[in-house]
Amino acid sequence: MKATIWHNPKCGTSRKTLAILENLSKVEVEVIEYLKDPPTADKLAQLYKDAGLAPNEGLRIRGTDAVERGLPDADAQVVLDAMAADPILIERPLVETDKGVRLCRPQDVVLEIL
């Protein structure tokens, strides 16, 4: 099974999720450091749709200016465009497998799609 993780190595939850994935021999892991290689707004839309989340549910509030920018109450496309332009606004980690997508907070949520 292949798993793609949108990862921030400075985030403890993201590191713990990656460790879960790497410790499973059946999983081939693709790591995307999304701050260096951000997903497009279209890719984010697909990820959130597949996770059953609205884009504002994947919005990182802590440590960002999302509230000041009015993003928690903005429409989906505005949020997606802001995330694509400023990837620090993406809550992490997102993990995608052929069984679905999860925002892995807490990290054990990743087990639902393995």
C-alpha cells in the first residue's frame, strides 16, 4: 500500500504520524514537505473532499494569521486559495491512501486508512 503524507518535520504530530507509517512494512511512504512543495488549491479541495471535511476544517489557526484574515468564516475557495498561497495555513498532517484521506490529529487516526 502507498501512503502520501503532507508533512512538516517541525510538527510533533506530523513526526509521530510519519513514524507510524514508516514502522509498517506493508506501507510505501511518500513524504511531501508541504511548506517547501505546497499542494495546489485543486489538490487541497480533493484531499478535503475525500476526507469528508470542509476546507475551513483543515485550516491551521494556531501560529497563523488565519483569524485576522477572516479565513475561518470565508468561503471554501477563498480558504483553499489562501492555503495554496501560504501553506503554513494547512493543518497537518494530511495522509492519503487508496482507502481515503485523513487529517491525522491525533496521529492514530491514520490507522483508519491503512
